[in-house]
Amino acid sequence: DARATAEVLFAQVERYADLPKDVAGLDAFCSAVDPGRVDAEGKFVWKSGEAVFGFGNKHKGRALREVVAQDRGYISWMIDKGNFSADVIRICREALDGKFPAKKASA
């Protein structure tokens, strides 16, 4: 399986000239986060420079800062019982401590 995967990868790199040719470049290419997302999954997205919920019926479109102020239990649930990535859990933990994501200025 590993050999077959490597063969496919090498063929893709050869076929598509815009793909990076080194491991670091391929990692960056494959790990690129949509600039509209706060986290790689898009559970939080940027809206007017503020991290807002990008999923669910309960808080979608609401600012993380607002939900922390009004429904801390939901954030705690995300940390303890939800099935979220380590990145999302870190964002939630920091938000409960009063530290919210800050959007970096575009270059």
C-alpha cells in the first residue's frame, strides 16, 4: 500500500507543475487553511475580524466572544463532550480564559 501511494504521489507531482516538489512544500500545500477560517475545519470562521461559529443550528453566525459571555456551558460541552479537533478545543479553552483569536492582517 505504501509503495502504491508513493507511486501515485510521485505521478501527481510530475503531472501537475504547480505542486511543490519537496516534503515541506507539499505539507504546506496540503495543510493550507482557507483564510476565511479560524481553524482548519472551519468550525470557527472570520466575520468582520471576529471569530464566529461556522457550524450548528444553535450558534452558527454568532461571535465566539458573545457565546462565551452568554452560554459558557456550550463551550464547556465542546471541550468535554464534543468531537472536535485539538485546535478547536484549544480555541475554546482559551476563549473561556478570555483570550480570543485575533485575525492577522493580510499581507
